[in-house]
Amino acid sequence: MFLRRARPVLLLMAWAVACSIAFLYLKTAHQSSRLFHYVCLGEFVIAALLGLMSKRSWRFVFVGIAIICLPRLPSLLAQSQLHNILFPIFLGLTLGRLLPGIRTSFPGSLHDEPGPRHAGYFTLGLIALMLIVSLLSIFQYADAQGSLSNRVLLPGMSTHYAMFLAATLSLNLLAPLLWISSERIAAPQDLSGTGRGPKAVPIDPAQVANALLFGITLGVVAYCLSAVGQGSIPVLNAGIADHGLEVGRLPGLFSDSGASGVLLPSVLMMASIWLSPGRRTVSASLFLIAFLLLMPFQGRVIWLGLLGVLLALPFCFKQLHLSPRPLILGVFLFASFLIVILFLKRYNLLDTRVTFEAMQSVDSVRSALIEWSLEIFWKSPWIGHGLNSFIPQLMELKSIHPEIYPENSPGFIPGVLTDLGLLGYCAVVLLLGRYLRLLAQTMSTPAFGHIHVRALAFLPIALAPTFLVGYHILHPEVAAFVLLPLLIVPPGR
């Protein structure tokens, strides 16, 4: 009973630590400015008020719009570098949902009435683990006295920039996870006034999914308007951090062209299903038309996004069920195979020239990045180098290999191995197994008969293929979309 009542307080403590990471992010942020701080504060306050005052459905509509529009909309309005700032939205919503949850967690509160409960201990443990890893990854760049002053870490790399990289990945994952946890743990019931006093209203997964898809659909419309105008209206290109425009890629309102290519097929699919949920041919046609119109302005990764959608659509339309065991077994076998390959290459027991020559013919840049990632991995194979440590480690190798250029990890698996090592990789596989198990349990509930719930539940499958070719959780909108299905997991999981 004590632990059940203490969950909102524990989550609030985790939120406070995440806010300290957000402060470090703002202090060390690359190309930070006073305007950047004001925008983050404004988003946080608006989201907190929305979490306190609005009905649940409108909160989720807002989140669906925000994930697509807010990574770069402030850049367009201010005509400056203000992208990648979704974390204030989620931290503000978390505070707004936690305050009522804490108030109703004391003895004699309305939540003493019998009702659906959300265990949440696994989620709290995951958040605590992520907080520990995040803080260790950031403070490894501090000096012996724990000072966070900016120093030269390596030629071309300062300690603040390295801390900023670690905090970026931390907040991409922690902020949406804290908000999802606050919806499921601290305030799993909204209270509506009646003649006899407030009444507990259970969470309806179909309502949540419908509201999210409605917001996503509005965000897709805004994205399309922005993307169409980017080719001819220069002011719509503000805040684009990568070189996508140089090769004709239009990211719309996403943080850059990489995130656009990853997410575009999935959000188009979800918008098409929301617009025509009962007619498969119509929704598939809407998706195909929109995809063909926007596809010429995206990178190659969009084809993997299309493959993910094709994998997910049969589950959405035919209400197929997912068994996590074969998938997790496949992940374990793949991890074992990868470890064996790394071991053989490390001790010159395997000739990989043919493999890398084939990779170079497809993508010479990614081939070089994979070779460098293997060298970085073997410097600390068990625990890795900390979150988002690939670029600092590349800069350290630059003194030996002058041809190296700073770039993100070439894939999800190399990224995890570089950041967390083999132990962290095994932990990620276990967490993936738990995640898939939760999605499988969702399919055993009556709510899964609603197509909006199915579309949200299979969002991770639609995004999965693109994770093989990039460390896309560095994009805040990608990380948020991967975690969203946790909102509809059955109570008590």
C-alpha cells in the first residue's frame, strides 16, 4: 500500500532529476541563446497548464501535433536555430499530471475507491536506470572537483559539447517516458464533477489512440504545407541543421531530413487510418497518394520506412496478433552472432574485406563509420563510453586517423554498443522483450478491436526497419513516437 501511494512522489523525484539534466542541457547547448531559453520556458509553462486544466483527450491531441510540429516550428517563427526542443513539452505535461496525482495519493482521497490500478514498478525502475546512466554519461566530462566549467576535452571538442550530446539523448528518452508514466501511474483516472461529487473515469485506450491520431493528422497537414513551400519560400528553411536542402530533401517541420525520412511513412499511415478508419481501400489509397507526392523530396531511408508500413498494415487491417517470443529469440540470436563476429574480427580470425567492400559500394560513408565504431567499441567493450558518445570518441581517433569527420553512429546496434557496451546491449534486449510483451498483452484486450488502437500499437513495427541504418533516437520526435504505444498498455502492466 505504501509503495502504491508513493509512486507519484517517486515519479516527481525522477522528474526533478530530469529537470536538472534539462538545466545542464540549456547550460551546455550547442548554439544556445537567450531566446532558446525563453522558448523552452514558454513551452514548459504552456504544457504544464495544459496538463493541469485540460481534458485528457485534448492533451493527447496536443501531443500528436507537438511531436510533428514543435521540433522546428519555433525556428520558423524566430528565424534562428531553435530546433530539437520537445523535452519542455513533456516535462511540463508531466508536472501538470503529477500534481493532481500527488494530491489524491494521500489517505482519504478519492482514489481510495476501488478502480483500475497501474502497477508501474517496471516503468519506475526503467526511469531510475536511465537517470543513473544519464548522469554518469554527463558527469564523466567534469573535472576531479565536479566542476562543469567548459574545458578543451579534445581538439575540436569541448567538455560542454560532450555533455550536451549526452543530455540530448537522455532527454529524448526520459522526457516522453516521464509523461507517459505520469498518465499511467500518478493520475490514471481523470475526475469529472457529478451531483454526488467527483467520480473516477477509467482510461479508455481507444479514446487515447483516437485523440493522438487526430493530433498526428493535424500535424501531418502542417508538415505537408511546410514541406511543399520549402522549395520556393526561403523563410521556411530556418533551423535546418543538416545538409538535406543541398541535395533536395525537404524535412518540413521535423528536426532534419533524416527524421523526416524515418517518420513520414508512419505518420502518413496513421493519418490515413484516422481519416478513413472503416474503409481499407480508401485509407490505403490516401497513404499511397501522399507518399508518392512527398517521396521525391526524401532520402533513401524513406524506403525502409515504407517497408515498415507494409509490415504493419496487415496487423492493423486484419487484427492479427503478435507473439513476442520469436522476435526476442531472433534478437538474442542476432546479438550472439554479432558478438561472435566482433570477437573474430578483433583477433584477426575473420576476413571481413569482402563484406566491407560490398558495403562501400552501397554507402561508403556508412561503411567507414562502421569500421570506426568497431574500433571505438573495443576500447570499452563491456560498459561502453556513455550516452551519445560516438562523436567525442571519433574526435579522439582523429589524431590517428585524420580522415575522420564527426558524424553520428551508423546504426542502432553500433550506437548501443558504443554507448553502453555488451552489458548495456543485453539490458536493451531485455527491455525490448518487455516492450514487445506489453504490446502483445494489449492485443488480448477488447480495446484492440479498435483500429486506432491497432495503428498505435504497431507503430514500433513500422519504425523498426529504419533503426538498422541510423541512430535515430537522437531525433526527439522519433524517440517520442517509439514510446507512445506505452500509453495504451493494459492496467497493471
